[in-house]
Amino acid sequence: MLNIRIRELRTARNITQVELARSLSVSKQSISNWENDNILPSIEMLIKISDFFSVSTDYLLGLDDKKYLEITGLNEVQIAHIQQLVDDLSGKSKAFR
């Protein structure tokens, strides 16, 4: 599951293995090995990966399917706009009822 989550997160952001490796200060081979389920990242690296993608380690490990957005630094109006976008995209908007 970890290998799939890393690949999905990386490709969804249009990041190459080389770019992700550079951001995490590891080799491209490490990324490839993780994504091909050959080796597992260390606990410290797992935390670094989760921070980079703004997801929980539980999400990476397949223990939780919840996804979160980092909104620190945004004001309440900006947060409300993002919530409205999420509601619209997920079909929860009042406009769709």
C-alpha cells in the first residue's frame, strides 16, 4: 500500500522520481525502490514523505483514507472559499441539492 500511495501522490503532483528524490535528499533509486515495493523507507523518512505531501503517516501506510489540506496561514474567508470548492467538487454544495 505504501508503494502505491507514494506513486499516486507523486504522479498527482506531476513530480518525477528525480524531483521527489531531490526534495527528500535521497537517490532516485530510493524512490524507485519504494514505489516498486523493493524496500521500505525508514520511519524518519516516512515522516519526511508525509510532511512533503501534507498527508498523515497513517494515510501513507493505508491505515486511514482521510486526506487533509494544509490551511495554516489562511484567514477565515480564504478557508471558507476552499471549503466551498471542496463541497462543490464533492457534490455537497447546497447548489446541487
